[in-house]
Amino acid sequence: MSENLVVIPTYNERENIERLLEEILSLPVEFDVLVVDDSSPDGTWRVVEKIIEAEKRVNLIIRAGKQGLGRAYQEGFSWGLREGYRFIFEMDADFSHAPKDLIRLKEAAKLSPVVIGSRYVKGGRVEGWSKKREILSRLGNLYVKILLNLPVRDATGGFRCYHRRVLEKIPLEKLSGKGFSFQIEMTFWAHRLGFEIKEVPITFREREAGESKMDSFIVREALFLVPRLRWRK
């Protein structure tokens, strides 16, 4: 078993998942993978099951219905801790995060217990978004940074690595975010507990296949979560 686990939540990612797993498994650094699928109607989980027959480094959790990104990561992180992984990564299934950048995150994780693949530090960028969408994302992150006093430019980014000691301290069962607000909660708790957070520049690319999971509920959830965290702090 590798010391590295990549947790990938999926919902209707049949067009992407096979190629994504192939690229991760072919990296020069060894990563195991856990796919957490919400019973995708397009049969994403069936593709993963077929891969598991020949590849022991791939694992699968099938959940009953669509329960959200945050819940998927909570379950995936808990599974990784039980299985004894030292470094636990998270990434999207749609190639917005380049698999090869897992190696850069791992290198940074040797010195920092929390590493975020960041769009908004020097050297990071976004490809394929409209200017309006990028501005909204930047403003949202500025809103989070100011209200929660976080030393992070990309608190909503979903390409990360956590050392297991971080996940053992964060009260995962108390986190409520279902969408990208879960990333804000994780950043908040890691900083509150005194863990150093390192941002590594990445290129974030808009998905090529499949449909975006972003909707107005996810945005509203994040908007109202931040004041609650500030009050808690």
C-alpha cells in the first residue's frame, strides 16, 4: 500500500473517470485512489468496478444517492485514516486539476501539513472561464480571507493534500458544507488549529467533458457559512 491516497468524489463522470485513473496510476510517484460515487445515473461506478478487477490501487465507495461534495470528502477522509494513509489528497474528477500536479503537492506536503493547489497565488491561473466568473471567484475568496482572517488566497480550491495528523484533529463530523463551502470549513479549521498552510500555484482548467455541478444553492451555502464561522471563531 502506498502512503498516498487520492480521494475523488464523482457524480456522472463516466466520460472522465477511466482516463483520470489511468493518468494517476501512471505517475512516477505511487498514489492509491478512492472514488466516492453518489450512485451516478450514468454508471460511473460501474466503470470504476471494472478497473478494480485489474488494479488493486483503486478503491470504491458507492453511496445511496446524491449527498454532496462535502459528505463525500468526509467519508473518504475517514476511510483513508482507517486504512493508515499518511498523505490524503483531494481532487476533482473532471480534469480541472492536472494529475501530474499531485507530485508537486506531495513535495510541498513533506514540509507543510496542509497544501492547497492555488489558482490565485503568483504563477497560478484559470483557463476556460469567463472574466465574470473569475472575478466572482476572486471576490469570493477575498470575502473569505477578510472575514475569517485566513492567510490563504484560494480558500475554495478543491485540489489539496492533508497530512493525516491534520485530519485527525479537524472535527470532520461537525462540518456542514455540501459544496465548495466544505473547502472553506477545512481551511478555517486547519488554520484555527495552528497548522501551516502552503499554497502551490496550479493551472485550473474548465472541464472538457460532462456537466458542471455548480449551482446557486452551492454559492448561497458558501455565502452564509462564512459569517457563521466568523461568529464561531
